[in-house]
Amino acid sequence: MADVWRLRGAMAQLNLVVGDVDGNTSRIIAAAQEARDRDRADLILFPELAVCGYPPEDLLFHAGMRLKVARALERLRREVAGITLVVGYPEYDAGRIYNAAAVIRDGRLVANHRKTCLPNYRVFDEKRYFTPGTDATVIDLGGVAAGVLICEDVWEQEPARRAREAGAQLLLVINASPYELGKQVQREETVVRRRVLETGLPIVFLNLVGGQDELVFDGNSFVTDAYGRVTQRAPAYVEGVVPFEFVADAAGAIAPAPGALAPILGEEASVYGALVLGTRDYVDKHRFPGVVMGLSGGIDSALTLCIAVDALGAARVHSVAMPSRYTSAMSREDAALQAAWLGVKHSEISIEGMFEATLAALREEFAGRPPDTAEENIQSRCRGVLLMGISNKTGRMLLTTGNKSEMSVGYATLYGDMAGGFAPIKDCSKLLVYRLARWRNERARAIPARVIDRAPSAELRPDQKDTDSLPPYEVLDPILEAFIEEDLSVDQIAARGFDRATVGRILDLVKRNEYKRRQAPPGVRVSGRAFGRDWRYPITSGYEPRRN
């Protein structure tokens, strides 16, 4: 049977900037014109809160934001014609704020959908800002009815059901859904497929792309048919105006035309992509000319250097080796070799003179006390002084190189290796760091093999190894994941086969080092729970994990 209705649409998978209302609006207008003129699109979807960027947080409370948003909507009505826009924005009405989607066509506000389900868990706190909507929104697209939903609306059953009862034959969902490991499979196979099977309606799922502080939005926008099969998927981490098409026959059956199916990335590829995009956007959106970082010859800084180069290009990256009396020749050699392989500017500055001078200044204060972590931390802080000096003089932002395992148990030095503006691998466990390093080396020569193969060491005292202070990472990382991401107790973790005393000691370390993490720079979130927006433990607390 011949098609009786055809919809050409476009998904604007854009990288927008929080707070840059004027710039975002210009991007929206340009994308709409591109879709109309290049793809002959009748409809274009833009991400959740596209006008102000996501998440805008307390910027929403500023009177100036309200004025800017009003002017932006007027621009969209005035400057775009010949195509229907579905665009996310904060709606201010009678002293309330709604997370809304405006449907605009040829200068008119055709419809307005207010987000019904406001997430208030993990990284989300939308109930702090928004009032929930209650009504279904269905728009006419040339004789076919389309329901409009916003992000969390599709993760719950009721909004899609209401849209279908209101006559929707197709669901349009605009999103700002942040990345975490395994998220795309969850979106497609668990959430969207469930809504499709419940309603019998095909879905267009548009997602934001780009980095915002510690969050990364991965794109991966997609289209499903009425059976839950994905018929089209946009690439991860890539901006673009992606055309799609739907057709309906005389019986009213609506189906998407097959489109390009970008692959779902594997674990290492998806995490690495998030780290690169998050680092690039943090540096570029703050207009830093580049970055500087310490390169020790160890695995963490080696991986961080790869991320920085892949994010910014070698010319914008400066690595610095800062050896002391405890630094091995192998570490110095491997740092210089990796810097040469990746083509970055590399400096070597000894901290020995600074270390000696500091010890001399503290000689009387330290008299009668044996060497301990105080002397180790002084070395780290000497390095922090040098790196911050270079950062201040050149304007390049300082990247820190600590991983999640270290940050969890406090194996890091305040005002030393924790000093900096951004921490790319902050949410990567040590075991994941090794996986990513091997994965990156499989793509091209990047990290000397013995950096990966050698036993990890901070090299702050003779023959030091991480295992002098911590359990092997094969033991430590699963314990940390069970506590941080699953909220399990000591007994529950021990029941998985771990020594109870070891579990108790590790959880005590996590608790005692909260004060350090509060002072750490932001970093890319890639796990189900990272230190930052979705970790809100008190610093001062009488809670004792080992007793539970």
C-alpha cells in the first residue's frame, strides 16, 4: 500500500554551553536552517533545556536568565520559518519554573510541554528548581499526532501512556541524559523498548552531546519502530544535525525509514571517549590555551597525557617530569619517551633543591621524629608549586592525574598532586586505568610497555610500592565499588568473599578522607556513582562503617 504521509525530521545532537543563551540560540537557529535547507526537514528536535544549557543549576534563579530566555524565544519565533521546532527551555510562569519544550512554527508557539517527571537522584536535583507539569502534549504533524516528552518522562510509564491516550501515534523525546558505563544499552533495551511495547508507538530519542563540569552527554540519539527495534542511531560524542524519516500508510501504520546505525561503543572505547570529550570541553569552554601536567613515568599520568593529547592536540599539552632522589631512571626515561612519542613539549625540573630547602627550614620542627608521610607529602607539594607556577605564567590549566581508587582511600596529597583545575581520570578505578591504557596502546603507540607492566609506586621513599599501604587493586577496587556504587555494608561486602577486617579498614579510609575529596578538582563522571554531584557524604560524622 502506498505511503499517504511522510515526515522528514532532524535530530539536532548539539554541544551547547550552560548559561550562553545568546550563543545557544544562534546555534539552534543555524541548525534549524540547515535541516530545512539541506534535508528538507519539516521538523527538528533540540535537547532538553537547549536554550540555557543543561544543567543550569542556580543560574535559573537569576533575573537576568529569565530575560535572556524570553528574548531567545522571541528570536526563535522571529528568525526561523518553514520548519517546526521542538526546543527545550526553562519556562517562567507565575513565580514558578518549568522544564519545558516549546513547539514553534512560523512565528507561533504551537504548543508547550512541561516535563512531568522530575529526577531527584544521583546527579539530578530538578525538584530544587522546577515544578512538574501534569498534562500530555500532542502536536499535529500534517495529519499525524506526535506526543512530546522530556527525558525522565520516558523513564516512567505514566507520561507515555497519557500521550497515547491523548491520541499520539508517535513519541518525540528530547533529552539531556548523561553518560555512564552501560547507559546506552539501558536506554535502548530497558527503558525505551519498554515504553514502545507498552504503548505500541515508535519513538525518536534525541540526546545532548558535550561536557559540562563533571558530566558528559554522549549523544547516541536513536529512532525505534513500533516493535522496539532501533532503526537508526547517531554516533556517540559527535555533534550533528541528523535527518530521520517516518512514513504512514492508508491504514495509519507509522514506521521509521531505515537510517544509519552507528555502533554502540565497547566499554573501553565509550569510557575513553567520555574522558576525551569531557576534558576537551572543560578546557575549551573555559577558554584555556592548553594544559600542563606532571608526567611521572607511572600509569596514571601516562593515561592522562594520552587523554589530553587526544582531546586538545599535542601543541596544547605541556608535560613536566619532576624527579627526586627516589625517582628511578626508568621513570624518567619512560616519561621522556612517551612525551616524544606523543609530540608534546616536555620539561624535566628536579625538585631536589626545593625538597632539601624545605627539610632544612623544618629541621627544628621535625627534630626527634622519624621520617614518615610528612616528608613524602613535601615532595608532592614541591611538585605542585612548580606546576602551578607554570600554569600561572602560561595560562595553561593544570590537569591532575589521580584515579578513583586513590581518591577513595586518601592516597593523594592535598596541595600536592591534588592541586589543579581538572581531573580527567578521577572516576576511573585503578583497574580501569590499566584497561584503558592497554586499549589506547592497541590503537597506536602511546604508552611504553613497562609503564603498564611495572608495579605501581608513588616513588616517595626507597623501594616504595602501592601495596605497602593498600591491598592489591584486584581486592581494593571491588570493595570500593560495592561500597561507593552499591551502598553495601561491611558484612555484605565480606559475604562476597573479602576479608572482613580488610573491608572495614578500607571503608574507614573512605570515610576519613572525605575532607580531601571536598577540596579536589572536578573530573569526568563515568561510573554509576562518582565523587561529586552524586556523592554527598558529611565530612564530620560519627558513623563507623566497620560496625555495620
